[in-house]
Amino acid sequence: MSPSSEQLLDDLRDARKRTLELVRGLSDEQLMGPRLEIVNPLRWEIGHLAWFHEHFILREVDGRAPVRADADRLYDSMKVAHDTRWDLPLPDFAGTLAYMRAVEEALIARLRGRAPSAEEAYLYRLTTFHEDMHGEAFTYSRQTLAYPAPEFALAGTAPKEGVGALPGDVAVPGGAFPLGTVPGAPFVFDNEKWQHTVELAPFRIARAPVTCAEFAAFVDDGGYARRELWSEEGWSWRESEAADHPVYWSRGADGWNVRFFDRAQPIAPHQPVIHVNWHEAEAWCRWAGRRLPIEAEWEAAAAGEPTSDGRRLAPRKRSYPWGDEPPTPERTNLDGRRLGCADVAAYPAGESAFGCRQMLGNVWEWTASPFVPYPGFAPDAYAEYSEPWFHTRKVLRGGCWATRSRMLNARYRNFFTAERRDVYAGFRTCAL
């Protein structure tokens, strides 16, 4: 069903509210930050969000003149090289907010009181989801730069049920599985197009992601120093970074601590390990005699259903692990409600048909699969969203505690390079 103007504008306003929450309280110096490959200057990045909305709707659809004459020169991310963004003649924070308000007000005014066209509905969702993605990246940046934790209006509204570990595997039968999204879905990202059948052998997958305690056992067993556990590329990365534990971990008098934004605290043993990259996940799997799932296995475990006799995968699949109803706070840890991860045994109401828990929310999960196009891929309006990154990244699935629930389902594909540790990523494993 096509969304109403009120729904589109409510989401637009909510995404902007989250953006402002993520930069509130930061000094001018913090809003620019150090020149690092994995972050943007936040003052540039929030201006880029306004430019993105303006470019795809006010200018591409309406043919309006730019709100700022210099907007393309400052904020077009495909033309403004990352390393130069600190050197641009950016407006100050007040000027940046004024630009954002002007674009937002125009977006609201042009849609108020009338039904959106199909093109408008798609573009309002695309640009809102783009802001949601950057909001999650702002959260990574605050962690990377050891800034204080953000304060979200939604924080503290998550349920406390279900704590502890959730060991063991579940069996997923083999069969033909419909990977991807069907035409006519309410919204689809171009890299999910289109649904196609893949044949899967039966497999066993963990009920929950790998926990901090499980990963600490690998670290304490010298896992980072054991060459036989690492691929050639992984070992080269480990040596270049002198990595011998997860990036934010440090040894304390009573065990491992982790830096959460600007504060150190003991690791939570039953929460998923987070901020580990693909190489670290792969090495843990070799140590444990396990493997990462391919993304089709991950999606089958999350969204698939068994036939009535349990011997094959059914033709039907769900939008979410629990069914086709949208996420709720009782089912999954999303939207920043907890300001961090929950124990892997939390949210039993969100289990998949096969008994996997937290396949949406809490922590992104690395898969074994490279990020490649599905058969028949063609880019959408935002041509640079997927196509430039094919064959250079690994697929992650499932979302994390900071991901916005409105943009996420069991088909959503995220993608990062294998060495990235700033992402809220962990992993779930399969039996060999």
C-alpha cells in the first residue's frame, strides 16, 4: 500500500530529529573532528543530508534552483573527494542548520495536503532512509572519536526481558529459496532486485550471534597470534594494525573492558561481540571449527519457513523473522532504544520460524558472501548506492541497535570492506 503524505512527512521529521540528536552538544571542534578515512566531518555530513534531499526531490523532480548556489561544490559526495571535506569553505553550524531547515520546509510544503505520486513516495522514502543510514554512521563516528554517548528521545524504552546466553544450533532444511525482493514491494533498494531462486543444502546455524565471552576465549587462547587461523589477507591486515584483540577492548584488573563511547566498562559476557571485522570473524570460525553463513543461508534462516513435513524450505518467506508485521520494541533491539546491545537471549518474541533469535537488530552480522549484484540488476535513481561497490565488499545482514526499524527487513543487504571495525558488526556461525 502506498504511504500517505502524512506518513512520509512524519518519517522525514523523525529522521531529522535523530540527526540533530546526534550532533547536539558537540563543540565546533568536535563537529569537524580529525581527518580519518572512516569518518566524515560531521558538519559536512549533516549539510550533505540536506543536499541529498534537495538534489533528488526539489531539483530533480521540481526543477528548482539550488537553495545554496555552492551546494554541489560543497556537498555532492560523489564529486567531493573524502580527504578534501575538511578543507571546504563550509558554512558554520548555524548556517548549516539554516540550510537544512530551508530544504526541510520546502519538502514539507510541497507535499502537504495532497497524495504523493509513486515517484514522490519512492524518493521521499529513499532520501529519508539515506538520512537514517547516515544517522547510524554518526553513531559509529561518535564511538570512533570517543565522544559522549548521544541522547535519544527513544532511549530507555526497551524491554528488559530475556538475559543470558542462547547456545546451540537450529536445523534449516534445504530446498529452493526465493532470495531477494519481489516487484511491487512497498520499497526496495536496487541491490535487492529481484527475487530469484537459489538451491540450498540443509544446514545448521547458531540460534544467536557469537557473544563477548565466546570471543574472549579466542583472544585468551592466542587466536590473534596463530597464523593458521587467518587467511593471507586477514593476516596481512592483522599485522598492519598490530591487532591482538577487538579494537575497543583493553585488559583490566578483572578481565576485559570495552570502551563504550567515552567510557570504559567491563565487557558484557552474554552480549554479542561487536566492532569486529570480517577477518576477525573468519579467524574465530576457524578456531571454533565453524563457518560464516552465505547470505542466502542467512536470509533463509531469518525469513524462510519449512514445509508442513519439515523436510524442505517452503516457497513462501516472511518479511521479518517473526512474520509480516513491522518491528516492535518487544521483538527486536532497533532505533537506539537501548543505546547499546542486549544479551543474545533477549527478545524471544522476535524468533524466526526455525528458532533463530535477533536476526534483526542488536548487531549487524557478517556473512561469507561478497557483495555482488543479483541477476538482472539495474541501478535506481541513486545510481551510486550499490553499483560502485560490487565485488569490493562483504555482505552484512540484520541491522543493529542503532538501525532505524522503518528501513529494515529480512531482505536488506548492508555492505562494508572486510577490514572495517568501526561498524556495529558481529557474526553468527554455521556448523561445518
